[in-house]
Amino acid sequence: MSEEEYFASGPAHERPVFEAVRAHLEALGPVHIEFASVGIFLKRGRTIAELRPMTKWVALWLLLPRPVQHRLIVRKVMPYHGRYVHVVNLSAPDDLDEDLRGWLTEAYLAASA
């Protein structure tokens, strides 16, 4: 699925959140982006993060080498193949604060190509 096809039917709040996440990751280096019917997969060798559209927010699934805590983490942090899955609800690009950007950087570096 292409980026245009994906965003043709998604909620309006999804694209600005995606653009903020993509801009941060692409500033670090190359990112492979896959658009699927269930969401957007961001990879660098392994999966860095996933964006899943919800009615009022975008769920950012962030894969880190360690568990962390944040006010926007909405699910129990789960271990997964040597990493930890964190789910953060982002309603707008401004929700991507300094902590979350730092963890995106950490996830990017941990998912080496």
C-alpha cells in the first residue's frame, strides 16, 4: 500500500503525528516505512515502532531494549524477543515530547541494520 492510499481514508489526526515521528527518525538516518491496513511500521533492520490509528489518537508502539515509564504509556509494558513494547497514545504532534523523542532515538539505535 502506498502512503497516498493509506492516508486517503485515515483519520485527520493521524498524518500530523506520523509526520512528527517520521521527521524525528529520518533526522537520525534511513528509515524503512511500510504502510499496511492496520497501521504504519517503521524499521531499521528490525522494527523501531508502529503507529496504529485509533478514533481519537494514534497508538505509538515503541520497541525499546529496556522498560521505561511515561504519563502517556497506556498499557502494561510487555517483554517481546529481548525488547520491551510500550504503547503511547498521541493525540497531536505536540504529545511527542523530549522523553518520547529520546526513546525513539534509543529504539532507532537498538534496531541497527
